[in-house]
Amino acid sequence: MLVVMKQSATEEEIGRVVEQIRVMGYDARPIPGHQRTAVGLIGNDGRVDSARLEGLSGVLEVIVVSHPYKQVSREWREEDTIVTLANGTRIGGSEIALMAGPCAVESREQILETAHALQAMGATILRGGAFKPRSSPYSFQGLGLEGLRYLAEAREATGMAVVTEALGTEDVEVVAEYADIIQIGARNMQNYALLRKAGQSGKPVLLKRGMSATIKELLLSAEYLLAEGNDQVILCERGVRSFDTHTRNLLDLTAIPVVKSLSHLPIIADPSHGTGIRAKVTPMARAAVAAGADGLMIEVHPRPEEALSDGAQSLYLPQFGDLMDQIRHIARALDRHVVPSLHGTASAISAS
Ligand code: PEP
Ligand code: MN
């Protein structure tokens, strides 16, 4: 439930609404906005009697949030949430953010080489798994802490922000220390302990849709993050399981406009895991941006045939450059633009 205050409402009137909500046994969260202040009521799992709030002075109206997810809903917050990273990259609003890099950090040389090339082509966020969720326990599991250190070195060298996955609650602290964005992978979308921990970290979180999760379940998982006080959340459509075996997953592009109408959170697309096929990544990346995605996550490897994971869906570096050019065109047609590149930022950072 959302108690919308009149524009003329005073601090005291807002304070009285907060107090009344607490007396009723719920949590109150004031939400200042451009137009008006609202006070969110959380902690209820069903209907709340609004009569005691409607009568208070300064109250314009009481809106019953119709979805089981509350703080992530558009009803709760009309304006788009914009996630801003330390390097200035903004995710959401009119910008389109490009996250790119290998599936896994494999060596210091591999991640530095990739980061320099991607930065030169205009990507501002570097991806790379240090803790890898692999279907087989015998597959490469990632370099762990060593991988995080190489990612941090690549950030220092290029100015790119870093996104990398936390596989379990025990990883959250160290990932938060090294990364700009904590990734929660598809297999962990409903790991509620992990969501709570990531929510408490204070770092932006990239939440990937589970491979058989509904959009409602995705939004409810995001609600766990916001319920912990973290509204710096980016959603990611990365494909769902389908009956068709031609592609690794079925990239559900409908989810993008659906999520945009239901939620104020930014949503990006990952056509690499969404298709599993290198040649299909670029067309689906174009389609995702055309559908309204706020960004892309793309797997890129300097030598995909040598990759320790997901080589078949990783673009060659020059292919990523072509993709960037095409995305810039599509963005322009939609009155949007790709996040400005960081050329010169690294030297600017080291000079300061
Ligand atoms: C990844 O991005 O490295 C990854 C494992 O993706 P997903 O969780 O979507 O499978
Ligand atoms: Mn991968």
C-alpha cells in the first residue's frame, strides 16, 4: 500500500503517517519523488484497512498495490530507476549500457587483453566469472579470489566497472569488495539467503532470470533485494528452457516490455546464454535493444576456441565492435544512446 501525500504536506504530516503505519504493526518507508512524497507500507501479506490512513491530514490518496511484489512495482515508483556506477555508467533511463567480457576469468593476460580491447570499442562494464556455476563438478570452476584480483586490475587499467557472480552467501562479501555489480546467476535466482545477503551489501545487483522462472517470480526475487534496502537492482533476461533444442535457451524478449510496464527497475538482455550460438548473438542483441532493453550482457573472448567455458557462444573481439556500431544506430532510432565510452578515463583516474 502506498500513501500518497499532497504536494503541500508538511514534514509533521508525513511523520504522522509513518507513525500510524507503525502503530498498525507494519513498516513505513517514505519515498520522496519529483512531484510528491509517498509513504510505502510494507510487511503486509494481504489486505490492510486503509481507513485509518485516508483520514490523516496531508494525505492525498491511498493506493493499494495490486501485485505481490511491491517496492519493485511501477505503482510504488513511477519513474525509472537509474543505477549509477562508480565509473559514471548509468543503467536505465535513456542510456543503453554494454557489459562484455569472457564467460570466465581464465588468466591475468586473458582478462587484461579482453578488457583493453572492449574499452577501446566503447564497452564500459567488464564481465567475467571468478566463481563459476557449472553443470558438471568436473568442469572449470573459476579462479576464485585470484580471478577477482585480475578483474580489479583490469578495472584499474581501463576504468571499466566490473560485474561478477557471487555463487553463495559466503562469496558476497569478497565479491562486493572487488566488484561494482554483484551478479546473481539464473541458477540462484530463488536462493533467498543469497538474495538477502546481496541486498544487504549496498552494492548494485544484477539479477538474472531463472531458467524456468516466471516474470512474477523474477520480480518477487528482486523484491527480496529491495526489502533489504537495496534499490540498485538491474534485471536480466537470459533465456528460459524451451521444448526446442536448436538453441541453448529461448530468449524471451516479450519479458522486456512486460517487465518495463510492471516495474521501474532497468532490465538488460543476455543473448549469449539466451541463444548459446555465436552467430545468433548479434541479431538477438539488436532485437533486445529494439524491444526496449536498457543494456546488454555479451560474452566475448579473444580466442573463443580456447575458452574454458561457453566458447561456442562467445563473440570474437571484432564481432563485438560491429555489434556496438549496430546498437548505436538502433539506440538513435529510439531516441536513446549508448553509454559514452571511457576513452581516456583510465589515465584521468590514475592522474587524479
Ligand atoms: C553467466 O553470466 O556467467 C552465467 C552463468 O549466466 P546464467 O546464470 O544466466 O546461466
Ligand atoms: Mn557463460
